[in-house]
Amino acid sequence: MSDDHERLRELLGAHVLGHLDDVEAGAVRAHLDGCVACRAEVADLEPLVARLDAVDPTHLDERPSPAAGLGARIRSAIAAEQAEHERRDLADRREAAHHRSRRRTTLLAAAAAVVVLALGVGVGLGRATAPAPPAVPLEAISLEVDPPGERTGIEVDSAGLVAHTWGTELRFEGAGFEEGAVYRAAFRDDAGRLTPAGEFLGTGEDEMTCQLQSALLRADVTAVVVRDEAGRTVLSSAL
């Protein structure tokens, strides 16, 4: 009968654990002989008996706590992952700025070639009989990030001086100057005096070309100095 089946089914757990008296145990065994579903349930319960024997009842009310230092290790791992993400993001932005600069240079060169081709024969004939203008001598210098070895983000691709009859001109190309910040260039003479050579605004990661001038003659220039708004030296070159 259905009621008898449910009553005996509820005794299967106690039967597996051996907690039934002789009368109840005999009734359950007789029921199992003819009930496939209950035999299958007993087969699922029997492997759990050995596991229950390994449980210490005195520890059932204990609340587990995390290992010592786990919170600090998690925070340290998160901080390290964030720092690595920021480093990769900065490297990606620098790489993108470098590609943009190369693309602008390529486009300018292509535009110049088109202009020359368009002017073509007329300009070529006109200049064939005209003397070529003298090339401006550019003295290459090494404009180093100051202090040496410090990672400021500033990079100088090329730098040089042009000696004029009226003074000296500083030319350089670079990137990494703080966007919108004012930088001041100056030339140092033998006496240690600084003569201003102009100012420029930083353009961030975008490549920039600067042409700065001073009334100090090249023969008197012993060093080039570029400082930020706080007066800290960011670039220098001893000549």
C-alpha cells in the first residue's frame, strides 16, 4: 500500500545506520525484497555511512575562520594586478602615440611629394639657374633626461644647435612633456650665467618639434638646460 511504502521509505536512513529495532529492521528488509526504488535509495545511502563515522560531533558548532593573512594577500594580489594593468595601458598609449607620429610624418612627406610633383617643370627650370641656398649647419648634441636614470616619461629623439651671427638656436624633437605645462630653455656660459632661450608648452605623448633661440653666441655656450614650471631641470647637455 502507498502509506506503508512511504512509512518504510522514511526508515531507510535509520536502517542503513543500524538504528532500527528488530521488528522495524525485519519489516524494512522484507520491503526491500520487493521494492526496486527503495533498494536503489539504500545503495545511494550506504557509501555515506563511512563518511559520517569520520565526523567529530564536538566540532559541528564551530564557525570556520579564514587563514591568517589571507586578506592582506588578496589586497596585495589586487594591487599588483592593477599596477600591471596600468603599466600595460601606459605602454599601449605610448605605442599608439608613436604610430600616430609616424603616420603624420608619412602623410607630410607624401603631401610634400605631391606639391613638388604639381609644381614640377616650371619650378625645376626656375631653380636650375639659381644658386642653391646655403644649408644651415646643425651641430648635433645629446640632450639627456635629468637626473640620469630617472623615469620621467620624457623622450628626446634628436637635438642640435645652430650657430647664427646674432645668437644660438636650439632645435629638438621629443615627447612625454606634461600636457599644458610650461617649460623654459636656457644656455649657460663660462661664468655659469643662464641666458633664456624661450619657452614651450608640453604636448603629452604627442611628438613635438621645438626651435628655441637666444642672443648668446655659440662660442660662449657651455651647456643647455631645460626646466619645468617648478624650476627643476628635466633636460640638460654639457657641451
